[in-house]
Amino acid sequence: MVFLRSLIFLLLQILITPLFTLFALLSFPFHPITRYRIISGWALTMLWLLRVLCGIRMEVRGVENIPKQPCIVLCKHQSAWETIALQKVFPPQVWVLKRELLWLPFFGWGLAMTSPIAIKRSEGHGAIKQLLAQGKARLALGFCVVIFPEGTRIPYGQRGEYKMGGALLGAHCGVPVVPVAHNAGRLWGRKAFLKHPGVITVSIGAPIDPAGLKAKEINQRVEDWIEAEITRLP
């Protein structure tokens, strides 16, 4: 049954994505946040399908910790689920992602319309300069900036190296840095086809004020909170 439900979800995803890509391309003349609100309908649709077809529901803790102002969200990365779900949890947002994702047919084209910060990791210092410049510009537009500090999806129960990019952006722009933990990998694993029913818990930590902190200190606080919080989740 899990296989069949996962297969139906995938087929519907393949059918629906080109339609939303058309909406995304037609939204080009609008303000970036207006474009985002239109395109994020895809994510809300996927969450609905996951709940109805696959039995995956979401519980969010710490909603009161979401700042009223644009912020930087540093989130644990375990599966594709959180890239979808964060769009329902947080205000309008942009993501820091691999440039290659924009080349994917349909999905990548729509993604390009959401004003992402698409970096080439191999550029090293150049990628950091791009992140700082474009991150500051996106925050000024009213977006939150979502970064997965581990850089790639890490299997549930494991821990990756927390990169400094998000903490550097927080220190550079002086905006709150919000750590986010979750246990999505229990139900939808890294690069997994099967999606198991159950409740995914998302926990939002208290925002970290970067004033007076070095990027290394911010990064360490984020890592310590996320990894400790994961052990407290169901």
C-alpha cells in the first residue's frame, strides 16, 4: 500500500508540476513576493497530496519564535519534504541552492522564478560573496532566506558538517537567525521513493540575535540547538 500511494503521488507530481511551471513563467511581470505567493501554491498542493495520499501530516512547534521581520532560517536537511513544508511554515522566502537545480526541466524553470540564490559551490570565496550580496538584497525585498547549513541531505539519525554561509549572512546583515529541527527523514528518507504515513514534527527555535556575535559563534549555537532538539522529537 505504501508503494502504491507513493507511486500515485509521484505520477500526480509529474502531471501537476508543468502546469505550475506555466503559472510561474506567466508571473514574471509581478513583484518577486507576488510571484512567490503564486508559485508556492505548488508546495501547498504537494503537502495536501502527501496528507491525503501518503498519510504524512505535520506538527509545528515554536511558531511564536518566527520573527515579524525578514530573517535567516537555518534548517536541518534530511529529505525533500522540508523544502516543500517550510513554504507553509514561514513567510515568503528564498532558498540558497545549487545552480544546477535551475536546469531541471519544468521544476527548475519554476524554481528560477522564485528569486533563489543559486550558487556554484566550487567557486568557494566567490560563492560566499554572492550569498552575502544577494542575501542582503533578498532580505531588503522582504524575503526570509532559507539555508540548509549541512549543504546536502543527511540520512535520518546522522549529522553533517554545518557550513558557515548562513551564519556569515546573519552576522553581515544583522538580522535574526532562526534554527529549525525536524524528523522528516523518518517518513521520507534521503532520495527515497517510499513515503510512510505518520506525523513529522517541525520545531522552531528562538531566534538568535547576531549582534556582538561572530559568525562562528552563531553557527555553533545553531548546530548545538538543532542537534539537541532532534533528540527530543518523537
